[in-house]
Amino acid sequence: MPTSSCGHPAILVAGGAGYIGSHACKALAAAGFRPVTLDNLSTGHRWAVKWGPLVEADIADGRAVAAAVADHGVVAALHFAALSIVSDSVRAPLRYYDNNVTRALAFVAALLGAGVTRFLFSSTAAVYGLPRMSPIAEHHPTVPINPYGATKLAFEGALRALEPAHGLRTVVLRYFNAAGADPEGAIGEAHAPETHLIPNLVRAALGLGPPLSLFGTDYATRDGTAERDYIHVADLAEAHVAALRHLLAGGESLTLNVGTSTGVTVAEVLATAGALLGRPVPHCLGPRRPGDPPALVADAGALRRRLGWAPARSDMATILHDAFAWHGRQGPGP
Ligand SMILES: NC(=O)c1ccc[n+]([C@@H]2O[C@H](COP(=O)([O-])OP(=O)(O)OC[C@H]3O[C@@H](n4cnc5c(N)ncnc54)[C@H](O)[C@@H]3O)[C@@H](O)[C@H]2O)c1
């Protein structure tokens, strides 16, 4: 018998122990859903699963997926469970294709076998490759320049093929840069290794990590540093709730960017952090990283039009405030 029959539809959240997935679980619970996390804890954390049960399993474990669907009465699935470090994907493409495509296909097959046909997928701006125009709209050519982006694009293609054949309805959300932490401080970003700018900046500022390296100061941007579109993780989580409601109301499949449509440079992030703290953040200047585009800014208009979603906390000062609050509480770590 499903255990979630008290008016809270159960949603299977693959990767719900990770950074974005755990924030999505919180938003789902607040919106009246019951998140059921399925995670192998390869990069996620048991402590991040706070708003529903944890099924500790790999997405490729068809029996565990089918049992989770049956036990909890799952009506839809969110898929965050991927490997997502670009440089690792260059070194170990087989691992990335295995996890992000082969295992993800086994996951969808098990869901379809169990009768779940509503699916949200965490894709990425990396599917676009080097931007040919800015901001980047969804019709921008998809020419990924690393295996990570290629695996995400391959899985997007598989999802499209599954709709006419199996009735799978999907919202593909192409995130730009997720950042920040839960505004109430319950969860935050804890990757190891950490490759993202803001947690590394915060750790440098709090003396918990080395000075921040600025990769490239000679880009053709307004101050020479790379420009990105940062979306607060709580806003990103809300976008999932909006997309889920769309699918559960019978809405069509969609592919949507998630960003703010505004770019912020690394130097601007540093300046905002310095102003918040009242002192400069320790940093050093370094060369460009191969494959880093000068600017990656979303045209996020389609998401607003189709789902009525708009970011509420994604200004850089709020993102940094919430990230500082979270990391400040974590201490120096292991
Ligand atoms: N963080 C970003 O800025 C960003 C940007 C674009 C896209 N994305 C995508 O968003 C998703 C979530 O990113 P994140 O930063 O939260 O990553 P994360 O590493 O914190 O979370 C991923 C979670 O998936 C789990 N997982 C991975 N492979 C699994 C498997 N085979 N079986 C079961 N569980 C598995 C991990 O244990 C982890 O809990 C990923 O798909 C990533 O590619 C993230």
C-alpha cells in the first residue's frame, strides 16, 4: 500500500541528498508534496535529507526504483542524480556516460515500468557550448565542448524520443549557475572537491580555505573577468515546483533555461562580498581555464512566460548573505 495517501502526492527525487536536490525537497514539502529521496550518497549527504524518507540506492537499481514507487505511491520524478564536474568528465568520460546516460536511462525505464510518466530533468547551460549570442535562449545551437555537457544533451535527446513511444512528459530545466544556501540555514552547498566560485570565495573570506583563484582577467567582458548568471538555489528549487505543477496539471513537455537573464562578473561578485564583509576577500589572479567561455547568461524569459516563475532571492548580495550564513556555521570541515 502506498504510504503517502494523506493528500501529499509523493515525488521521487533522484539525487535528493545533493545540493540542489535537497533544496528542491524542502520546496516540495513546503508546497504540499512528499519528497522521497533516492540517492547512492556518492556526492550527497545523509544529513541533507530532512523532508522525507531516504531510499539509499543507485538510480540504475530498477528493483529499488520500482519498490520506492510502489511503497510511496510516487506520481512523478525529479532527476538530479548526476556527476557534474567538467574537468572530471574530460578525464573520465566513460564514468560520466555510464552515470549520466546509461544509468539515467535505466532509471527512466524503471519509472515507466512502474507507471510514472511525469519527469523533471536537471540539465545545464553546458549543453550550449561556446555561446554564439548572449543572452542564450533555448533555441541557441547545442554544441557541448566537454563530455559533461554531451552526456546531458544525450539524455535530453533520449527523453524527447521517449515521449511519443512511451507517453513520458518531461520538463528539462537547463540551469546556469546555482548558488547560495537555504535562507533558513537548514542546508547548503557542500561539494568535495568544490569547484564553484561562491563557496570557494566564502571559504576564502572566512579563512576556511585558500585565497580565491580568479581564472582569467583578460576576457572581453566589462572588467576582464568571466561573467555568469547566478540563480539562488531556493529560487531554482521553486522553479522545480512550478514545473512539477505544470506537468501534474497535464501540461506539455518543455525545455527551459533557469537563470536571471543578468550576468555578474567574478570581480563584481568579489566586490559585493567585500562590501558585505567590510574587508576584501583574499584572492589571487590566475590564467584562464581551458574551455571557460567569457560569458554565460541565460535568456530566462520562456520560464517566466510558461511557468509564471520569477526569481525572488537571486541578487548577488542575497546569494552571498545566505552562502556566508551557511558556511559560517559549518566551521573548517574535515
Ligand atoms: N550546481 C550547479 O550549479 C548545476 C548547474 C547546472 C546543472 N546542474 C545539475 O544539477 C544536478 C544537481 O547538481 P548538484 O550541484 O546538486 O550536484 P550534487 O553532486 O550535490 O548532487 C547530485 C546527487 O546525486 C547523487 N547521485 C549521483 N549519481 C547517482 C546515482 N547513479 N544513483 C543515485 N544517486 C546518485 C549524489 O549522491 C548526489 O546526492 C546535477 O544533475 C547537475 O548536473 C548543477
